[in-house]
Amino acid sequence: MERPDLASFAARSAESRGRRHPETYKDARPGFERDRDRIIHCAAFRLLEYKTQVFVNHEGDYYRTRLTHSLEVAQIARGIARRLRLNEDLTEALALAHDLGHTPFGHSGEEVLNRLMSGYGGFEHNLQSLRIVEILEERYPGFNGLNLCWETREGIIKHSSDYDRPEPGAAADYDPGFRPTLEAQIIDLADEIAYNNHDIDDGLKAGYIALEELGALELWRETWERVGEKFPGLSEKRRIYQTISHLIGALIDDVVAFTKEQLHREKIETLDSVRRHPCRLVGFSPEILRKNRELKKFLFHRLYRHYKVERMRVKAERLLTQLFESYHANPSLLPRECREKFDLHGHERVICDYIAGMTDRYAMDEFKRLFDPYEKV
């Protein structure tokens, strides 16, 4: 039931290494399509609606959350996969799952939990995503987790970007010496395309960055001028939206063209040749890579280190630290279903799982319940 025109190097459900637990299915969906559907319906995916991308949930309804970001990554990744004749179901499943393990308050929360868990195995959100789909979700008879295909789980733990670098040992069960599928490699670039461009939109809307500053960046300036020539007289608001849209399209085109060149140059014909290749094959061309790095550097200094973002980061660090320390000193503060898992996973890991699963809003409410004497418990 998968596309009959998949490339010879695409991943196929029929050739999957399978699932950890045998199952009897109620229908005949291909394996990777089933994985995508299980991810969409799991609790961790729904919670992404109220987890930070850059702006904390209570700062405004307009800004991206981890859920809207994941949907945007899926849209971009699926478009790239289609043009390369790769497996869109696997690509979409990986895009939707790539942030399942994110903490409240974005990367600030991840850094805090990693520090607090330094003597207990640390914390990394890709590993937490894998932990969710293998252990923490409780939906099916006979096993915990979502029982996803091996290739989907491999793609989750091998996701890599500026902010996602699991320890090499984390992929011990997933052929750490080999490359993941091309479908998984797409996610690294789709993630970057999505958050760079949509963080520009949110940053402009919040007033944290200015249009004049973006004009100094080659990639933005070229696209801004192209949109102006294409739509003369367009209002500034619409021109911003169109520039972001055209920029996303240009980056997708570049990834597709450069990856096709790479596959042809390296004579890639099979999935095995993808896995054994010494380098990742999906990427930007050298010129776009240079221009995109300039854009990323700008966003890092002007948006992600904006003093208002930093203020929220400091508050989030204090809040999550006090929650963790309170639960650790007084385990009775945790719900019974959490305490029942102490013997299985250890006190610290159970506390970490509980906090990592919180939304921004729930974490702030829990903080008030524990520390505000006038707040109902």
C-alpha cells in the first residue's frame, strides 16, 4: 500500500526490522503510516501544544509552540521527501515525534534537567523522546510505549542539530556506527528551516528583532528584494509573510537539488549504501549553508539571547530546580502513580519524567500549589 514509485534507496515498511512486540492489527496500514498515526494520538504529542518554542505559552496566543513547530517541520519534511521519492509516512512520523521529549520552557528546561540529573544519567530530549515511545506511553494491551517500527525509533534517537546532540552511546541499540535513513536525515534540515524562519516571524511580532536588522543578512535581503519585485506595492505585513514563505521554499529547493546531486555523485542506489556512507547525504549547498549560518548567528544573539527571553530562562531555571528538589526531598508530593514506579526506574528518573512531561502552564501552576500558601493544592 506504499507509493509504488519510491526510490530504490527509500525506506519501506515491508522491509522494516519490525517492532519489539508482536501485534495483531485491525487493518492493513503500512507500518510507517501506523507509526505516524500512533504518534499523533499519543498523550505526549498533545502536550506539545502548551510547551515553549521560544515564547512561553502565557506570553501570547500567536506564538509558535512545540506542537505548531512540529506540524511545520512535518509539512517541510514531507515536501522534501516527496520530491526525492522517499517514504513520506516515515518522514512525517519522525517529524511529528522529534520533539516529544521536550521539557517545559524549551531548551532552558532541558539544560536544567540535565544539570539536576548529572549523577543519574543526565537528560537529553531525543533520548527522552525515545523513552516516551518505548516506555512511558501506556495505551496498548501487553506492552508499554507505542511499539514503533525499528526505523522510526532509530530516526528519533539519531536526530541531530545545533540543539539536538544525543550522546553516541544513546543509540547503542540502533546501529550507532551507521547512518540513519534519508527520511531521518531530512528531519535535521526541516527542523532548522522551520525554526529559523518561523522564529523570525515570532521575533518580529514580539518586537524583539527589527526588520532593519534583518536587512543586513544576505539570505533575508535577497528574498525580501525578490518578493518586492514580484509583488510591487505590497504592504509591509504581507511582504514579511511572503518573504518568509519564499525563503522556506528556496531552502527546500536547495536541499532537494543538493541532495539529488549528492546521491548521484556518490552512486547511492540502495538503503544499505545510505547507511554505510561516511557522511550524511541530505544537506544544503555550500553557498546556502554559509548564508543560513549568518541568519542563525543573528537569531542566536538578537532573539534567543534577548534580555526578555533571558529573564524567562532564569525564572524557568529557578522554578524547575525548586520543583525537582522539593519532589526529591519529599516524594510524597508526587502522585501515587509516579511513586509506584520508583522501584522500576529509580526516584530521580521518575521525578525527571514527571517534570519533563509538564507543560509550561502546568509547571507554573504546580509551583504555585507547592510554594504559594494562598493557592489551593
